[in-house]
Amino acid sequence: MAPSNPIELLEQMSVEYDRLGEEFDRLMEEGDSNKEECRQLHARNRQATSDVWHNIMEYVYEVRETHQAEADAFMRDRHGMTWGAEPDYEGYSC
């Protein structure tokens, strides 16, 4: 069942992003990067992580249109990013 609160959905997406990052760290520790199978696992994980992050960013901009304060607080507290942190850039950054 999908959450009714858009911030809850962002949190679920962020949990998946964290899980993929932890999986990548584990693969790096356990795997032999010279083996083709490990390289393929790393590549799939990197792509999945990138896809999830892209989805988070795409959705948070959508959420921000109607829940600006909540979206900004979520990105600041969960990902350490603030709106307009960089001059001449309208968006989230560290």
C-alpha cells in the first residue's frame, strides 16, 4: 500500500537508496573486482542506486510544489541538502 503522505514516500525511496549503498559497500568488501561477475554486480548496483536517486530528486521537486517546507526539511534532515545553497542555482545542493 502506497503512503498517503508524499514525505513518507520520499523516506521509503531514501531507505532503498541507503540499502543499495550498503549493498555496494558489501560487494566492494567481499568481491574480487577483477572477476567479471563482480564487475557486473557492481555495475547493476551502481545503476540501481543512480535510478533510485534520480527518482528521489524528481519526486522531491514535484512534492516541493505543494509541500515546500516539508520537502525542504526532509532533504536537509535526511540527505544534508538545502535549497539554494549554491549561488545562481535554484535547486538542492550540499
